[in-house]
Amino acid sequence: MGDHDNQDDLTTALAIIQQQMQTQQQYMLQMQQTIQNQQHAQEAAEKAAREERDDLAGKVDQLLKGNQSQVFIMAEAAPEKSAGDLAFDAEISRDDQQEVSYVNGQG
């Protein structure tokens, strides 16, 4: 009976080892699935971030183009003169006229 008991112990130990191996395989498969899910989530987040960045870059380009035309319009438009500028221009014009009159012998 000693050999039979020993064989039963070995069979029981082998069954336990097989069960532990199956449990470990299932755990490894679950871990692989978790890693794949995390990778897919990371890829999706990166794709969404790229799309958002590209969308924002497009909006910035549109704003720059819109503002660029406004800058050109402002640069082309003659600046309005203040009352002080107009008075100064009138004084210079009067001085110029007096010089012209003096040169022509009328002043």
C-alpha cells in the first residue's frame, strides 16, 4: 500500500500543479488583454490629441489670415490727423507761403 499511497500523493500534487498552471495561464491572458486595452486607449487618446492640435492649428491659421487682412487694411489707410497736427501743418504752410512771397519779391 505504500506505493499506492505515494502514487496517490503524486497524482494529487500533479493535479494541483496543473490547476495552478491553468490559473496562471488565465491570469496571463487577462494581463495581456488589459495591456492591449490600455494600448488601444493610449492610441485613441493620442489620436484625439493630434486631431485637437490640428484643429486648433487650423483655427489659429484662420485667425492669423483674418487678422492679416485687417492689418493690411489699417496699414493702407491714411491715419487721421489730430487738431494739433492740422494746426502745425497750417503754420508750416503759412511759413512756406511767406518764404515764397519773399523770394518772389512780394514780401
